Amino acid sequence: MSSSQEKTNNFEQTKSAEINQSASHRLENINDNHDTNLELSPRNIEARTEKARTEAMQTAISVEVKSKDIEKSKSRASSPHRGSISDKDRNNSYTKTIKQVQSELPAGSRLFSKITHNKFIEKTSDVVGSTIARPNAMLSGAVAAFILTLLTYTIAKTVGYALSGFETIAAFLIGWVIGIIYDYLRVLVTGKKF
């Protein structure tokens, strides 16, 4: 059970105890007045009892209204910060989330996660991913490697040349260069990175 639920339960118990105490106090007053005032008729006793019940209900309602006001003020005080999120808050949230997720992983996966989420490795990966390992360059390299290797293999088989094995790597590099050039020209023309 969370501390906020415990506080709510304690507050509700306190509230119900106050209501019961107020009602019992009113009934004691009626009984004391009844003993001292033996001349009261049953009608007066019922009227006083009803008056005590009404006062007890009003007390209960006022306690309930106060509790709602307290809950509203707590919710206002604990409302999330609005506006832009600072780098410090973002980093703290990221670190907290990573640690929480890593604690739920098996030992092998946890070790791999700690290695890959190391600050140095993440920064290096981001730099490589935004420069030489761009998605369009990798895709165009793979497509060019497939097509050019297929053409080279077909021509070499027809003519009778032996292949060295470097053809696929060279075809990939040609496609990769074409993809990088395409990416940078697209950024220059449109101004959008993605």
C-alpha cells in the first residue's frame, strides 16, 4: 500500500472518529439534560434528539468539506510542473527509468544493457548513427551490393572470369557513397534531417 493511500485511510478513520465522537457528545448532552430536566415531555426529548442528529450531520458534512479542501490543496501542490523540461530533469528521469528497467532484467541482459547504455558508448553510437551509418546510406549500400554483385557474378560466369570475393564489399561501398550523397543533398535542399 502506498503512503498516499495510508494517509487517505488514516484521514478517513480520523474523520469517522470525529463524527462518532461528536454524535456521542451530543447524545450525552441530551441524556444529561434529560436527567436534570425530568419535566421534559417525550416530544421535547425527540425534538432535542433530532436537533442533536442534525448538528452531528452538519459537523460530519463540514469535516467532509474540509477533507475535500485539503485533498484539493494537496493535489494542487503536487501537480506536475508545466512548461519546458530541463536537461537535468530529463537526465534524472532517463537514469531512473534505465535503472528500474535494468533491475527487472535477467543477469546477462542486465550486463549487456549496462554496457550499451554507458554514456561513452551511447554518445559514440549517436555520432556514428548520424554521420556514417545513416539509414539511407546503409539501405542503398545493401541494395547496390545485391544488384552489382548479381550483375558482376552473371557477367563473370558468362565470360569465364574468377571472382575474388571483394566484389560485394566494393558494391556495398559504392551504394553507401551514393546513399550518403543522396542524404546530404536532400538535407541541403529541404532543410529537414529526417
